[in-house]
Amino acid sequence: MAPPPPSLLLVVLFLLSPTALLSESRLSLDYYSKTCPSFNKIMQEAITDKQINNPTTAAGTLRLLFHDCLPNGCDGSILISSTPFNKAERDADINLSLPGDPFDLIVRAKTALELSCPNTVSCSDILAVATRDLVTMLGGPYYKVFLGRKDSRSSQASSIEGKLPKPTMSMSQIINLFAASGFNVQEMVALSGAHTIGFSHCKEFSSNLGNNTHYNPRFAQALKQACSGYPKNPTLSVFNDIMSPNKFDNLYYQNLPKGLGLLESDHGLYNDPRTKPFVELYAKDQNKFFRDFARAMQKLSVYRIKTGRRGEIRRRCDAVN
């Protein structure tokens, strides 16, 4: 049998080389320009339609991205549904309050993309772009989203414990949680600015209202009234930023010194000497907040992503292939 020609050997060596594997794993801003030219148009249509009909979608999608990325990386594992044989991430206790609208948005966008360019666009890329575009729609900063993520092949509720901040955590616990994922104190405070939109359920803060001196007294009284029925109706909720709940701005930080924070962790940001200087900085300078939020979001959106053969492009976002 004749030996293979030198040119074939070179091709084989190239395919086995680390640089070839690296190039397969590279993210880029125009990742779908050839394989799915209609990607941006389809995404914009799905996002705009959903947000117009359900204005809370933006805040929910931002929270969904956060709950996907911080525990195990931005791999769409939060989107997978549980089966009789596996309790998935979305059914972990801390994720049960995630609203349905962002999940619905991802399904709609994925369905349209599968019709246009089958088995091409990952669910994790859809979530990353949808979050950025919705933040921008509400007046927040635009930031570049690099594409080419692959989707996780697994999702376990047990992998979430201790990896997402809870309102009851001390500021030291929250700082340490973010530090474990490579985010410093300033990045954590900037990302907390996501509370400028969206709402929190009464059960997350009602127990603090009677004995917490951090609340503005009139605000605490109004919250007690708004949440009086929550033991019978656990869906009762209040806007995180009562001044401009549907606009992405820096009023969240301006509210904190006035005792208008909703969660104990919000008050903690202003009362802890490690985080207070950044709260004051962002309260004074919205442009600085926007720049730092955009940088932190860009960093979060590529945190521990799966590329190349380490993941897959799921045909349905709620189930592995």
C-alpha cells in the first residue's frame, strides 16, 4: 500500500494541531454571518414583539442570563426542563421564582431560527443576545456580544446550591460568591445595578420590614401595605426601583442612601464600606455605571462557556439532543 501523499499528511497534522482546535472554539461578533445571515433580523423581531406585549420580559431575561451564567457558565443549562429521571437547574429552589416570559422568548426565537437555519444557532447565544438587546431597549448601555457558545448537555438542580446570591446573605458572603467566579467588588456592585429594572416577590423582604432601620419609614409602611396579602398570594411583588421601574438608569443607586432599597442585600451595598464608594460613584455618574455594567456583562456572558466539542447546538432549548 502506497504511503499517503505529503499534502494529506499536512492536512491530518493540521486537524490534530491545538491551533485547529482553538480556531474551532473561537468566538466572534459575526459568527453567524454566513451560516445564518438572518440571525440578527429574526432575533430583533422576536425580542421586540415579546417586550412590547410583555414589558416585564427584559428584567426577567436579564435575571435568567444571570442565573444561567454565574453557577456553571453561560451554557443554556438553565433552559433545560426536568425529566422523571433528572431534576434540572430551573427547578432548584432559588430558580423557581424565575418568570415564564424569558423562557417563552427563547423558545420563540429558537423556533424561528430553526426554520431559517436548522441546527445552527445555540440557545446560549440566543439568551446572551436577547439580554443585551432588551437592556438596550430600556435605555441601558449597548455592549458587544461575542457568539459561538455551545449548549450544555446536562443540567442538575443540585449543582446550583451556594452559587447564586440570596437576599438574606451577608455582604461578605455575596462578595466571596462573586470572587469565586472571578468578579471583583466593583464588578459585583455594577452588576447589582440590574435591580434598576424588574421586581422582587414580597416573601424575599417582608420579614425585614418591621425591625430593619435601613428602610425609609414611609417606604416600609407602603411595602407592608402592598405585601399584606402575600402569605395567601405568594406571587405578590414590588418593583426593585420604585422611581423608574421600566427604565434602565442609575436611580437604583440613588435610592439606596434614601432608604428606598427593597432587599436586605440592596441596603448592604450602601452600608458596607467595601461597596459604598461604588454605590456613591454610580449614583453620581450614570455614564460610569453604564460603562462598568457593560464591561461586567460582557465578562459574565463569556464566563465558562462551552465551545467546540464540549457542548452541542440543542434542537430544542428545553431538552438535550
